[in-house]
Amino acid sequence: MVVDASVVIRFLTEDDPKKAQKFSQLLTSNKVKLEITDVTFAEIFWTLKSFYKAEKTKTLDALNSLINEPAVMCNFEILQKTIELLINHNISLIDAYTATWAKKFSQGEVLSYDKDFDKLDSITRLEP
């Protein structure tokens, strides 16, 4: 079943303990696969950082733990590499995701005017 960002946010922030506990039980029950889309991953990251003012490192640790849960299905390789780039470089989530995608599917080439891609050794930024 596909999981909406609101459910994961309740779980990670525990701002509603009953809802957090219900999701925790689903995570550990191994009765259902919980699907987290790339867009949902981005929404969770953005909401925790902007609305909840969560620290970047803490947010990334929580997301990394989540995608490593056996019950969670996601675009694991892409999201894992995106997290690694965010930990190691001062770039946005979207740039980290785009760079990860480019490395996997486009020989590391990104067409962009955004010079943040120049911070990444594995990426060749090209301009139109």
C-alpha cells in the first residue's frame, strides 16, 4: 500500500503518539508492504526541514532508517544515494536526486545552469 507523507511525518515527529504508534505497528508487523514514492520522500524531507525546523542530519538519519525497514518498498538505490549526497555536500534535495538519477541513467551528465552540480565529482554539468 502506498503511504502518504502525513503518515510518515506523524511517525517521525510523534506529534500524535496514537498515529505514530499505529504506523510503527504496521512497519514491524510484516503483514503489508509499505510503498514510499520518490515524491513522498521529498515531501517528508521538505516538511520536516521547513515546517518542523528539523536538523538536516537528524532528518536524513530518520529517512535512511525508514527506507531500510524491511516492510518499506521504495526506489531504494536512488534514495540511498540521494541521502549520501545530501550528507556529503551542501546541495538541495532536488539537486542531489537529479545528480543521482543522472549518474544512474545518463552517464552523469546534467543539463543545467545550476552551478551546485559542479560540487559533485561524478557529475558533468552542461549548459544548453
